[in-house]
Amino acid sequence: MAKDMTLQEDEDKLNDLYDQTIDYHHNYLERLHAAFNKKCEEIGTSAKKKLDKIDESDEEAKTAILTEEQELLDKTLSELKYAINKSNANARKKLEEIQNKLEANTINLEDELANM
């Protein structure tokens, strides 16, 4: 994630870390999406090349190629979903840690003000 992901005491640093975590996660998801699209294009291109090599009347071979293509696309989609879910969970956990630290700092400040 961001360079310094240890939780800081300073509220500004915590807010910056929160923003950096969101930015990192957003950028990761964009890269993941681009990689997914590229992989799907490669699978489609490969299937098209295989279809071009067989006789048009060979329905059994066409079906086998298209079935293989669909299986690869399904597998790629499953991998994408897994990666997104894992990344979302990690980002959510980090954001919750930061938020909890911010809230703890706020509570400490309120306690100090009450004791004045």
C-alpha cells in the first residue's frame, strides 16, 4: 500500500494515511481492471486463431474451442473477483484501523479538555 502504513499519532498524518490508502486501493483496482481486460482479449484472440484454423463445417471442434474459451474467461473472472474481494478487505481493515486511531485520539482530546 502507501509507503508508511504504520499508524501515526498525529491526526494530520492519520488523515493523509487514510487518503493514501484510498488512492492506493483505487489505483490497484484500475491496474487490476486493465490486466483483466488484457487477459480477456488474449483469450479471445487465441480462440479466434484456433477457429480460423479449423474447417467451418466442423461444429464439434468449434464447440470445443468456444467451451474452452468460456472456461478460461470464467476462470479469469473468478480470479478478478477474488483479487478485488481480497484487496477490498485489506483496504477496509486498514481504513478501520486508521479511523479507530483517529477516534481514540478524539476521545483522548475530549478527556483532556474535560479535565481542564
